[in-house]
Amino acid sequence: MNQRIYVCPYPYLLGFLILAFFAVPKGYGESPAQIKSEEEIVRKQMVQWSQDLGVTCTECHNIKNFKENSFKSFKVGQDHAKMVSIMKENGFDGIKGPLANCYMCHRGTLRPPAQTPQKK
């Protein structure tokens, strides 16, 4: 009686796959509640910016893909958001001094007025 014993031609491959499965760290995904919360924050910020600048979404965004950054005004907006953040870190936080935001300079228009308002 001649019995053939099956031997896996790739024993190391099977061991590697098992090891890889257990060694790979699990993903740290966000819960649906966290994602919804972040989306609400972004939406509120966008509404505030559009009011401060007197524009609609289409000024900076492609309405078919809101994350697309091909518009020049989108890139300018990103730079200005960084500038406002730096101003807030350096005293324009609404506590130590005035609150830095888009309206501070733009006054409801896309292009800021040539002169800033004077204190009375």
C-alpha cells in the first residue's frame, strides 16, 4: 500500500500570513458619532466664514467635490485660516485682546476695505 502524504509546498508562507494577521496593529477608526461631530464643526465654521466674507460655498469649493483644492480662493482661505490661528495663539483670542476672525479685516466683503475702521 502506497499512501501519499500531502505536504504544503509553501509552509513558510502560511506561517507568515498567520504572523502578519496577528502582528498588524488594529485600525483606530473613529466612531460614527465622532465623525458626525467633526462634520458639524466644519459645517458651522464654513457658514461663519461665508458670512464673514460675504460669499457662498462656490467661491472656494467645487460643489461636486468639496475637498478639491483647485480653486485659488480655496488655497488663499487655507493660508488665511492659518494666519487667524496664529493670531489667536498670540493674544487675539477674545480674552486678552480682540478675537481674530475673518470679519476682523474683511467686514463682510471678499476683499478687505483699503482702510481699517478707526476707534471712536
